[in-house]
Amino acid sequence: MRLPRLGRRGPEVPAEVAGALGERGREVLSVAQDERSGSWVVATTTHVYAVRDGSVVIERPWHMVDTGSWDDQTRRLTVQWVDRAPATVWQIQLPSTFPQVFRERVQASVVLSDEVDLGDKRRARVVVRKDLETQALLGQTILGRGVRSSDPGVREQTAAALGRLREQVGLD
């Protein structure tokens, strides 16, 4: 099957993916197939998508990716989301530039970050991220495992740390 190209220098994109993305797919940087589900994962300049059976099933801006971890042995990319949505796991067919492009796009969205020590081995991260579509800067607080925002002092400590970051980038 011949695959149409999106954009002048973009990667080859399957017709079902191009159709599902429409205009959203005009700046495709990398495309790979998930061997587990058959979905196509797509990295654009502003978003990460998953397309299955001609429909977009995941559409997230890069600033909503908390972390991604790549396992060379299994070829699995595990994605943790800032909003604590369930992790997404894609098993990427190789060769593919998708893992590298994924990493570059996530890093491009991070402006400044800091870790907050909450005591008793509890941690949080505060991050100023850039929405790569609008270029707007926004603050995020990502609580570590076992930490709740209702725990004593957590809101105050993370708000103070995020305030310092926001000041450093000129948001306050």
C-alpha cells in the first residue's frame, strides 16, 4: 500500500491516519505503529495522537505528558500524564524516530522545573511548561507517589515553589 505524505518533508503517513487527523496532522514529525493495539501513534509539533480504526483515540498536547520511559528490550514507550490519567503503553515497531521525537517534544515544552521536598521522603515537582500550540506559559504541580494535595503543608509548599518559578520566567 502506498502511503501519502503530509507536508513537504514530513514522514509517510497512512491514509487512515491522515484522514483521521485532517488539518491537525499538517505538522507530523513522526509516525509509528503500536504492535500491541495496531494503533498508529503520531507526533506533531504541538500534540501526540493515537489513531485506531480511522479515529483519533488519544489527542494530548505535549505539556500534558509528565514522563515517558523507553525500554530497549521490549520496545515499549510508557507515558505518564500530568493529570494522572492511566499510563499509556505503546510497543513501537522499529526502526522508528518516534521515541526520539517524543522525548524532544516533551523537553521542548519544559521551561523550568524544580523538585519540592515535602519531608518523610515525599516529593512533588513544580514545572513551568509551554503550550507548544499557543506558546502560553503555564504552571503545573505534579505530586509524588503517596502525596495528596490535602496533606498538611503540601499546597502551601508547592504554591510557594511554583510562585518562585513563575517569577523567574516573568509570569508574576
